[in-house]
Amino acid sequence: MPPYQGGGDMISFVTFEKTHYNTLPYKFEAGTPNIAGVIGLGAAIDYVSAVGLERISKYEQELLEYASRKLSEIEDVRFIGTAKEKACIISFIFGDIHAHDVGTVLDREGIAIRTGHHCAMPVMERFGVPATARASLAFYNTKEEIDTLAEALKNVKKVFGR
């Protein structure tokens, strides 16, 4: 099968008469390798290593517990996915307000969440919901940001007259 793009290491040599493609997988890797991405990945690994994976894990667990407690205090918030040991992600529905509407209102308040089926349509079907709102927390987030999310969710209710 011929490659659909040309350039870079995908060519072993070229003459006026013929192009000789490199062996697999290089034959299909046209252009300059992602050098900036490799450098960025190295910097990210150095940063995470300096902070420490155990420390990150412990803090993210604290954030998850705090966010779960804080959001559960808001009427009509229903969590989707409540495994005992889970990543620092909270998927939820908010009464009868569609997740996309929740996300739009929060976006206007400067809060970024994900909304939709998150490439997990069988899960949405299992829980009988068209979509969820999802707050993904990480070690760079703060409890104050979670408080801001909780307050903004209360504003979502007001926007929709609930």
C-alpha cells in the first residue's frame, strides 16, 4: 500500500525516476517528527517526578472526596459512576437540565467542564441519561475552585428557574 503523504523519514531515497519508501512503520510517518512534543513530554515527566506520584495521588483523593461532598449537598445533583476506587473525575446529571446546558452556563462563568456522552454511550444507556456533565480534577486544582463550581451550579438552577 502506498503512503498517502510524503516527506521526512518515510522515504529511504529518491531519484528522478522513482521514490523508494522506508520500511514499516516509517513508510507511513511523513514529515518532521514531533520534536516539540517529545521535549514537552520530558518536561512534564520531570515536573510530575519532582512533585511525586504518591503526593499527587493523595491530594487528588482529597479533592475527589471534597468535591463529592460539596456537590452532593446541591439538590438535584446525581452522580454517575460511584466506584469505591476511582480517578479524580466526577460525572453527574443535574435534575432535568441537559448536560450541554449546564456546561454552557458554567462556561459563561469561566468554569470548564466536559459534557456529552464521553465516548461511553453504553454507560449512558445503562444509566438512562443522554449525557453527563464531567468535572475532571487534578493536582493543580484547589478546593476553592471546587467551591466556585458548586456556587456556579446553584446559579445554573436559577438560570433555568429551578
